[in-house]
Amino acid sequence: MVQVIWSPGALEDVDSIAEYISRDSEDHASLFVYRLISAVERLHDFPYSGRIIPEIGNEYCREIIYGSYRIMYRILEDKIWITCVVHGAQDWRPE
């Protein structure tokens, strides 16, 4: 079992998305955050279950698709770093 760590930037992404959703419904925002975090739980046992990020093409840089969002992560030895959460329509480029 590997440790899953959320980067500060990824947590900011989730907060921003939840804040946007909460403009219409705080309940929907809370449910979104809960389900998004639940989608990542499988990585503890199956770190390679996400697809390789197409823009990067590295087997250690992967993503889980949750609804319209891309939850991007990097596998480093016995840890998984959630690096960012972006909307699928966003023009995302690796830094």
C-alpha cells in the first residue's frame, strides 16, 4: 500500500472548484469534494490504475478522470503525489 499525498496546489484547486460550485449549492460542493477524494482512494492499492497523462507520456505521471475533471498525480517510489486538479476543457500544459 502506498501513501497518497495531496500537494498544496492540488488542495487549492479543489478549494477553488468547491467555492465555485457552492455559489449554486453548498451541498453539491461538499458532495463533489467527497466524491473527488473518494475517486483517489483506489490509488493506495492500485497506483497505476490511472491513465498516463497524454501531454507528458511518462508512465509515472498519471491521471484519474472524475466527471469533467482531471486529477493528476505522480508516482514516486512508495508515495503518490496528487499534483493538480483541472477541468478537462482547460488548456493544460506541463510546466
